[in-house]
Amino acid sequence: MFKYPEAVVHCRELSHDESLTVLRNWKQELVQLQKAGEENMLDERGPSDVGSRLAAVTQAMIALDERARP
């Protein structure tokens, strides 16, 4: 549904908790991909930028928390 993690942070249709759930799920998927890559379970066409995408999701989670602070 979202192309970039930042889009989740700025989506007005989702509550804070819903946005956090989306980002947590996204992060979990990336962690699983990263583990698969470390165990050589991905084929050559597998994502090579998992680390940078994981960092982007983590940054989006931080930004979401910062927006929620009064």
C-alpha cells in the first residue's frame, strides 16, 4: 500500500497506533529478508538493499514517535 515508510508517517487516514503497526510489520518482514540473505536463502535476484530499507523504516518509526509527543 505504501511505497516509502515516510508515507506511513504522513498518512492522515491512519491513527498513530495503526501507523506504528504498519511500520512494525514492515520492519519484521525486512528483518526476515535480512536473515534469509545472511543464511544465503535468497536467490541472486533477492533484495540487496534490505539494510537501507530497514534503516528507513526504523527512521520512520522514530519520526512517528516524535510526532506523537506533545
